[in-house]
Amino acid sequence: MFRKFEIKKWEMLAFIVIIGVGIFLRAYHFSDWLHFEIDQVYDTRIVAQAVENGISSLPLLGPTAGGGRALRLGPAFYYLEYASAMLFGNTPSGHAMLVLIFSILSLPLFYFFCRRYFSATVSLVLLSIYASSLYLVAYARFSWSPNVLPFLSLAFAYAFLRSVDREEIKKDRWFLLAIFLLAVITQIHFNAFFIFPAVTVVFLFLKRPRFKLRIWASAVLIILVAYTPMVISDIINHGQNFNYFFEKVDRGPREKLFLGKDIAKAFQHDASEYSLILTGIDHINASHKLSGYGLGAGDDFPWRVLALIFLGIAATILLLNLKKEKDQKRKDFLYFSAILFFVSTLYFLSLLRIDHTMYPRFFLGVTILPFIFLGLILEKLLIMKFHTIGLVLSIMLVFMAIAGNVQGLRQYFWQLQVVNKQPLIVETEDIFPNTARITLAQQYSILDYIKARVRQNGYPVYLAAKHEYEPVFWYHLEKDGIVYRSAMDGRSVYAEGNYFVIAFSGEGIGKHSKEFAISEEQNFGTLAVYHLEPRVGSIIAQRQDESQSEIPTEKMQIARLFTWKKMFEK
């Protein structure tokens, strides 16, 4: 590939340095600072049972979609995570290695994708921003099904464009690879399920590539095979997941039209989320939520205006370039970009139409768009008649993007470093919707403390924590042989029991103060652990009967999943 692009030595050196920086940012303290909460525990438990009991224990359906535990996507992510766990260990970090590797692979792939249209210089500049993007780095550092979308969507775009390239010798193979990636992508996230098939159909309609009948048949076969687990599951379960799907799609006010403010908010979300991806600066999420026509007031106003101006200029350049471009390869690149932008914006508009909350993760599948738009602007600036002005403006744009990301990354890594040492509550909806940084190393420190107390008397453990963290600590405890007995609800208190409350530092034990007194408090930075002693009047028995032990909710949900093993047993 490098020979094909005739890359110079300095460009090769810059490429290696940028890739190295990108890998460092993604891999630095990857295991210690891993984000591991309720969604990760749920997925890890599902895949772990297949690692321990055989591949037939994998489910026929994948992660949940649209909230709750009802509607499910395809199982592709679980199968990918299974491969990761088999290769790198049945541990939280072993399961998450898949996301890290995909993110690293996306770095060189992004450069080669950009080279289909941009010069080596512009491509390297875009790669430097891509490698240091706070948005992309943060989503590369924990396991979650949407986190693989930046790589998969980029790989799909690259393979798809090569499949319609007149100069490409192996068009058939690239097309089948693109279809395979499409089948995987649509099982990863609901947004991708709606956006990418539409992009594919529109692009194929415009290009009308001439593949042999057997290639088209092979493409259909790939999709059918990829969706076979879901089809089998619905046949056996009488269309249960299919019905859930239509219930989700059918919700919302039918009579509501595309109002002006919805359209304005859709473009504002595009502009502001693109800005977040490029600069790491958030001015639209959490406390910055949009209202009305989306410009708001205060400190966010100028940023939103600049973001809209950026999007407007880039979209205009895209359309003008489409009209003027003569080189078919470059024109295909522009066509694909325009279709992806139009379809994704229309889809996000449909979400706003039903008052759906927009999250930054919704843009993981279209992360290439802001970089393409920035590249189009840089390209125009660098060929301006007044070259010096264009160069200065280009440097300012690039500096703003890299400086914003560097500042964001510095703060992000500092937070991850100190969470085990000092209380830290932060607004983090730019990355995921919670208000704290909790690392895997911090969880292990808490686990060591709990185990040390348990070793002193050998009593059963009862635990209470926030919804996001209680399943996490039970996952860790059960890995060490400490079994779940029952929920710590205050109604069943035993003399022989180790009772712990895990809360944000300074929150105290809350409602549990009636039945328990604090025996010991241990601070772990963001979290505090309280070892409790039952009050005499609350005790109902000396020790819980083991035969009355309960099963955690998430384990019961997992046990109900339909697996390949259950299918063969029917």
C-alpha cells in the first residue's frame, strides 16, 4: 500500500510516530483504568459461561437495545468478545482487548481510507487528530458493543469503495468483505442497523456495479448466515424479539411532523457532536442540553455557532466538489460521504421527532464524517489564491483540534489516576452517561479490603451499592468464591454476616443506618466502603439458611437467554 501511494520517507516517519502516539493513548494503563460497570458485567457473564462451558453456551441473540432487557440485537458482538476472551483471558481486561485491538487497527486503516481522496499531507494531519481524539481514545478503553463501530464502519467504507473502483482487480472480494462487515455492523447497534443498510442501497443504486450473479448470491448468503442465529431464535420463540422490534419502532406520536426546531436541532447535534469528536470539547451534552432551536445562550452559544459554520462550509464544499470532480475514484469517495451524512442526519432527525434523547455514542458509527469534512476545508485552504492566509487558517484549525484533545486527554488521564486517592465527581456524558470515574484497579482495591474482613470470621457477605456497581462487586466476589446469598434489604439481618455498603465518598450509609451501625469506614477515593454491624433489634436469626440463598437478578436474566446448547436440547 505504501508503494502504491509512493509515500516519502518523512511521511513514513510521521505515520509511524502518529500511530505510536495513538497506540500509547489507547493502551496506557488499559487494564488498571478499565471502565467496568453494569453493562460490562452483564456482557462478560454471558460470554464467560461460554468460555468456561463451551462455545455452545453462547446465545443466539446479542446485547439489548433501546433500554431494558427485552429487545436484543444480533449476537455478533458476543461472538467477537468470545474470541477476545479465549485469546487474552477470561477476565474483564481480556474481554475488552477486542475493543482496544480494533481501535489500534483503525489508525492505519484511517490513513489509507483518507488517501483515497486526500493528499499524504492532509491525510497525516487528519490521522494525527484521529489518533489523539479524546472521543475515540475514551471509547477505545473499555468493552461495550458500540465501541467497535469506529473500526467496523471505517473498514466497511474502505472495502465498499474499493469494490466499486474501476482500477481494482479484486472487486468481488472487496464487495463480499463489505457485505460481511455490513452484516456485523447492523448487529452492533440499533443506529447502525438503520443507517448503514440505507447507505448501502443508495450507493449501489447510484453506482450500479456489475457483479456476476454468483457474487450477488454470495452476498445474500453472507447476510442470511450472519442473521441465522436471530432467525432460529425467533422461530423457536414464536417471533418474540421480532415483536419487540416492532414495538420499539412503532412508538412515538404518528401525527407529529418534521418541525423547524427538530431540523435545527438535528443539524446542531451533527455540528456539535462532530466538534466533540474533532476537538474533545463538549458544548451540547449533559448540562449543555439543547432546547428550542438549539443555539441556547451563555458560554455554549459561540461554540455552537462556530460548529454550525464549520458544518455549513464543509457541506457546501462537499457538494461543490461532487459537481466538479472528474476523477471517478475521488468522486465515489465524495458520494459515499454525502450519502452517509444525509442518511445519518435524517435518521437522527427521526429520533428527535419522537423526543428521543441523543447521546454522543450515537455518532460512533459515523466518526469518519467530521474528519472528512475537516479534510475538505483544509484542502481548500491550502490551495487558496492567498496561500499564506490559507496556511495560517489551516494551522489554526489543526492546532485548535489537537490542543482541545490534548487538554481533554490530560484531564481524563489525571482523573483516572486519582480516583483511588481522592473524591472525584465529574460530568462525563461526553463519553458515557454517569457522573464518576471508577476504575478496575479501584474495584480490586475494594475487593481486597472486603476479602480481608471476610477472612477474619468467615461469615457470608451482604452488599449494597449503587445500581451501576452492585453487580460489579458481586462479579468480582464470586470469582473469588464468595457467593451471593440475598439482597441487603434490611428485612433479613443475621448476627453472623459481613455487611458492606459501597457509596460515593461522603454519602454515608443512608437508609441502612436504621438496621446497622458503622463498624469501620475505608475510603477509596471516589468510593467509600462501610463495614457494618447489625443492631441487636434488627437481627432475625443467627445465620441465614444456605438453602434459602437467592440468585442475583442479572444471573436470572442470563439464565433465560436462549443459547445454542438449549436449541440442540429441544
